[in-house]
Amino acid sequence: MQFTVVQGDIAAQSADALVNAAGTSLRMGSGVAGALRRGAGDEIDEAAMAKGPVDLGECAVTDAFDLDAEYVVHAAAMPHDGDGRATEASIRDATRNALAAAEERGCESLVIPALGCGVAGFDLEDGARIICEELTAWEATTLEDVRFIAYSGAECETIRQVAAAFD
């Protein structure tokens, strides 16, 4: 499966599914979750928390509410409310489970952030490599447009450099 690296605000993206970098409680706090909550409205936080908690690496899916998407896939790459750090296994599992959740719903497009990086404390370059490995290995049945997104220019450049090795 091919994917592209893009820079921008995930909440401004148009896709069938947007992936939230969640903790196991699914409470939407800051970072990616905060951006999605601001774009979707507070109802998304209530809907996500009603589906939690989930195990580390697992996902829950909610409506996207006011976002330009059908679904938000809440991928729990970090422990409850930032209590602890993401691991290689949790990032790998969360990425794989997010892709599976999107495909189970027939999604053709998906936007995924650097799960487990940022507030979850995992190194961005290492996290991007894990996500790129999973995106490359995924045998898509419905997904055609997958975007790996970073908010800042510096983060995007790091992800682009890592992704170049997967072309």
C-alpha cells in the first residue's frame, strides 16, 4: 500500500477516517486528540470515553461529528491518560488495528498521525519508522489514500526522511 506524508492540522483533513493518537482511557486531552475534539465538538470526547477503556494497542471507533470524515479511529498507543510511555509494540499494534478498523468499515481514505510520539514520549524518528513499516506491510483491500500527517514542518521533515526509505 502506498502512503503519502503531509503537513497540517489533522482536524482540517478530509478523509473517510481520521486516526486519533489516544490513551487507553480514550479521554481526548491535548495534541492530536485536542485538535480533533476542537474540530468535532465535545460530543466526540463523550462518545470515545463511552467505548473505553481499551487495552494498549487496541482501537475504538466513533462518529466524526463536525469533522470532514465519517469516522474517528481512536488508537491507544499510550497508557491511560499519559501515565507511562508508548512502546514499539503499542505503536505497531495501534497502527495495525487502526488500519483494520478503517478497512472493516470500507474506508478508502485515512489520515494517521505519529502514534505514540509527542506526549506519549516515544522518539519521533523511531515511531515514524514503525508506522511506515506497518503501512508498507499492510495488504489493503479498501484503503487507497493513506496520509501520514505531522503538524509542524520539523516533524513532517523527520517523517519524510524516514518514509523515503520505504519508497
